Amino acid sequence: MSTPEEPTSARPWRPEDGPRPQVWTWPTGDQPALWVWSEGRWRYALVRARQNFPDGTVRYQVVLDLRGDTEVTTVTYEWPHPGLRRCHGSSVEPSRTANEEHQGGMPRVQPRRP
């Protein structure tokens, strides 16, 4: 079995690239995931966003531990690539707008005056 090539990170969109991509996101806790080949191993990566460019290019922004040292980073990869594989999907459809109900974090409490 051959070793896959490690994917390289894609640079962010710039105005000179043409029209902005459509960006799709999933709620925290129900995100799809990819396997990313890095440092000789398949690493688990949660998908933060999918970027669909007008020319058909697709990029996934993922959060992962690239070296296995627990340092987590955000990286964007172009799809498809031999060093990327689908791990699992999400049970919900992605959205193009932020859904505060699913963003996580602390609940918003109205401050009380003393």
C-alpha cells in the first residue's frame, strides 16, 4: 500500500481571486469530520466550514492536531486530495448563516443593576 501525499494548506480568499466563495457551516457538536494524512498518520479533523468557489473549487476549513502533540490548529484544504478522506457526516444540513442556538459557549444572561 502506498503512502498518501500530505495535503498542503490553501491560502485564504483574496479579492483578486474573483467572486467570494459561498461558505457553509455546521453547528458546534454536530460537525462532519475528515481524516487528514499528517506526519505518517491519519489525523481526525472536525470541519468548521466548507467553501464553494464559483469555478467549482471546494475547500474545507478544519480543526486538527497535525503532529499528535495536542496542539490544535485551524487549516483549510482543497478537496479532493489523496491525503484527505471522509470520516463522518453531520446529522443536520449546513447553514450559510450563524445559528446562535447552536454556537455553544455560555448562555447569555441579562445583567442586573445593583
